[in-house]
Amino acid sequence: MKVRNAILASGIALAMFGTCGSLASAAEAKCKRPTEFKLAFNQTEAHPQYKAGVEFGKRLLEVTGGCYSIKVYPNETLGTQTAVINNVSDGSVALAWIGGPPLEAMNPDAIVFNLPYMFASYDAQAAIFADESVVGEYKNATVASKRVKVLAGVFAGIRNVYGKKAVRNIADLKGQKIRVQQSDSQVKMIQLMGAVATPMGQGDVYSAMQTGTLDGAENNETVYDALKHDEVGKFYSYTKHLMIPDYLIMSADVLEKMPEADRKALLDLVPEVTKIANEGFKAFVEDSIAKAKAKGATFVTDVDVAAFRNAVAPLVKESINNPVRQKLYDAIQAANAKYPN
Ligand code: GCU
């Protein structure tokens, strides 16, 4: 009987840790079974944020001695980002990657990072999110009110307009029904660019473009290809209007319930996770462009970017309207001057 129990116990230990290979032996395990955190993600398994999430889970299992693991749910399976951010807020989902615009519902000052033509370069944006003296308070701003902790901001590409026709100037976009992310800033922005704004979750864009509810959308090249939008909108036009960060967010309730040592171990992993998400992105963009071209997409580069920039300037001006936003805006301008391209 004892032998049978020992075999059973080792079998369970193997099932727990054998496949992930994260713990050298079950004897190292501090907990009998890991608590599994859900990480919501609205894109595919090819995305570096998915890979970063999976690695986060593996490393978390190691550094907490088998007490905590993460399961990443890709492809919007846990719902749109707007839904998911509320689930993180109420603690029913522990973690999520979300875009900047949904965060505006929790912290209106998040708008600063979602405004058109805000960042001059990838390096400027990276410098801002690496500087705790700039983003420290911002990341904690929703902890008390919404129980959402922003763990990190990462690069999520440069957004451009795409659809059934090439867009070289504002006249080309006039009257076009363009999908935007679900926030006021994004609606106002695309209206100023000449289009009719249609806010919706990312997962509905393909069929809306297919049926003609939408003429197009705006996003980076990876979404254009990975979500197959290049099948229903052959022209990708470089308006270069946005460089919005994505955020890794966590339920403050879930985080605070962890024993202090495990919580610290989790937080210590964030720079590593951020690095994986950032590093994989540029290659993902190149790969997406090549794949879209092979499917017949046209990338339009002779776009009157200055005209679009002028058109959206009033939105930028009216949005920097309190001291918190002004401080973030000034820091971005300083980073832009240091890293102009
Ligand atoms: C990008 C971004 C996402 C965002 C999406 C969208 O993919 O990385 O966070 O949700 O665009 O437009 O909805």
C-alpha cells in the first residue's frame, strides 16, 4: 500500500512539474499544487506578448517554488480588452495584456500615451516606460480606485490605416468607416483624420470588413496579417499616426493576497517579461509585412503624414489639460528630443 502511495505521489508530482520542467525535483516544491493565474490576451500565439506570458508562467513557477503558475488565454477567448480590464479590476482574471485606450476608462490620464503622433521613436517610448520617476505614479494610479496595477508598458508597434482603398491624404479617408479601439480619444482622432469612427473589439473587425460594415481599420502590421485583415483590405497606408503602448496589468487584490516573498518574486520577473515582449516585436512586424505582401497586399508609403498630423493637433492640445498630463507630456517631449528617430 505504502509503495502504491509513493508511486501515486511521484506520479502526481511528475504531472505537476514534469511537463514544464521548471522545478528540478518535486522535493523543491513549496506548495502541493500551484495556484494558476489567468492571463488574458487578444492576439495569437505567434505574438511575442504571448511568448512573454508563457515564459512569465514558467519562471513564476520556479521562483515561487511551485506555488504559482500562469495560463495564457490567447485570441480574445476571455473577451474583448474592454471586458477583460473589468475582470482584472474585480479580480476574476489575474493578469492581462491590454492596449492603452481601454485603460482610459480606469485612468483618464492614460490618454497622454494614446494621442496621435505623441512619440517620435521607439527609443523615446522605451525610455519613458523604463523611467520610474516618470511612470511610477502612473502605473499605481488605478490601484486604490480600481484595484488594477499596471506592471509594465511595452512597445506595440506603429499604427497605420488599412482597408479597401489606398489612403494618401485626408480626402482619401473622407467618409470611410474605420474601426478604432474603444475609447473617446480614438474616436475623436479618426474623426479629425476625416473618417467615420466605428469603435469595436478587435475580434469583430474581420467579419465587419468582409460584410462592408467597415471600410477599414487602423493597426500595426502584425494585426493586419495575423488576424487576416489583409484578406479583406488590400491597402495598408503609412499614416504613422499612433505608437500606443500595450500594458501588462494585474489585479491588485490577487497580487496583495500573495505572500510577500512570492509577490516580490513575481514583481522581480517583470523586467524579464517586458524584455521578451519588446525584443520579439520588430521581427514580428517584418515577418507580417512579408506574409501580407505574399498574399497580395500593397503597402502605401507616399502618404501626406504632415497633413494628418496637423489635422489631429487640436486633440493633442485639448487633451493635455491637467498637471498630471502636462508632466507626462513634458517628459515625452524631452525623450523625443533625446531620441528623435
Ligand atoms: C494592437 C494592440 C492591442 C490592441 C489592438 C486593438 O494589437 O497590441 O493591445 O487591443 O491593437 O486594436 O484592439
